[in-house]
Amino acid sequence: MERFDAMRAIRQPIDIPLADMNERLTAGDGMTHASARAALDIVYIEGFTGQTVIGIDAPELHTTQPVRLDLAIGVPRLRACDTDRIADTVDYSAVRTALHTLLATHKVQLLEALAEQIAQLMIGTFGAHWVRVSLSKPAKFDDVAAVGVLIERERRRSDTRSIWGKCASLGEGLVPD
């Protein structure tokens, strides 16, 4: 298994030829309109390490252990590209601080659940439209470099609807056919 590469990882969905994308959308293979739309700008953190209590084995339940995180946060065109202002982008310093806080306070046992919390934090707090989280325990076994999970999440379409889209749907489905 090769090392996580945030930049290569995000290119794959947008490298699909338009004709193939249209076929997939009409075939209903699970590809969403959101992933077929516009390309996203990616802010990433690679090689983040922290200490946390995580695991199901007795020794893991009370002692911190290292975890490694690679994170790619996709957002529509970043205004910072034009303004050169930190307020117009995902502040990776703030992301780093939030990650350290989460590692110190979460109450889950599985890497999968912690990866989900990280993904939802990026979507809910930092405005990610798409996120990829690679989370691993580098020191779990003596004969393995690392064990871990890799998840991707997208902001649900309902989370991105405008106020007008919400108003337009008021009363939807109330009139019988």
C-alpha cells in the first residue's frame, strides 16, 4: 500500500470524461451530482501526529498512543486565491488546533468513529464540501508499519441548499396526485 497523496487522491473524481460522468449519473451508480459538478480547491494537512486514547484492547483504554492523520479538505474556489487573506480560506492552523482538541476530548474507541468525527468537524466547522481523512495507528503492531482507515465524505446536498431552495420546497408533497 502506498503513502496517502492528497493531491493525487482528489484528482481522480474530476478526471472522469464528461460523457462517462453523464452515463454514470443516468445509470444511478451512486455518483452524485455534487461530485460531477465543479472542481474543488483543496487545503490539506499531511503527516499530522497526535496522542489520543483509542482502541478496544485493555491497554489502549487508559493510555494515550500516537495517531497519524492525513486530511484533504475540498471547498469551492477559495476567495484567498484572489484576496490573499487568511479569512478567505480554510485556516489550517485553526484546523490543527481543532484536531488536537478533538483528540483530547473524543469518547470513541474505533478509528472509524474518530475519522467520522474528524470529517464531520471539517464539514460543519470549516465549511468543507468534501473531505478525505486517512487516520492510522503507526505503533499498533511490531510487524506492521501502520493500521488505519481512509474515509471520504461529502456535504449532503440538503446542507448546501440556499434559503430560496428551502422556501421553494415548503409544502412539497402535500398535494396528492
